[in-house]
Amino acid sequence: MKRIAREFELEEWGQVIAIRNRTAHGEPRILFYAQPPGYEVASIGVMFDPTPEGIDKADAYFRDLDLDQIREVLQMLTGMNQKAGSC
């Protein structure tokens, strides 16, 4: 059975949940849910091509996730918020 969610703990972010699913158009993606300090829960996704190769890449990315990759993704989230003036 494939896992659909993984939980991580980062000192600077606390609990982070990664969920593997697909968009309404069938594109594989990995969604990350976290709560930036002082904010509500937020999410950001990493999308993959809706091809057999893209599905394999999404599966491998999800399976091999590590804390450094998660930090990199969450930095994109805070960067978007900073550009919008909310962080």
C-alpha cells in the first residue's frame, strides 16, 4: 500500500505534513502543509507532469523527502508571503 501522507518535525516550523495527490486535471503533486510562526496553516505544492514518468518522479520525490528539501519548499512559501507583504 502506498503512503499518501508523511509527517515531519522542523525546529523552525514545527509540524509539516506532506501529502501526495493529484490535481483536478490529473497532475501528480506533493502538497506541504505548515504553520509559519505567527500565521495560520498554509500550503504549497510541487507539481509533476501527468505522464508515467512524471508519476514516477512524484513517487520518488515523496518517498525520498528529507528535511533539507522540505526547508527549501517552505522557503518558497515564505518568499511568496514576503513579496505579498504578509510576512
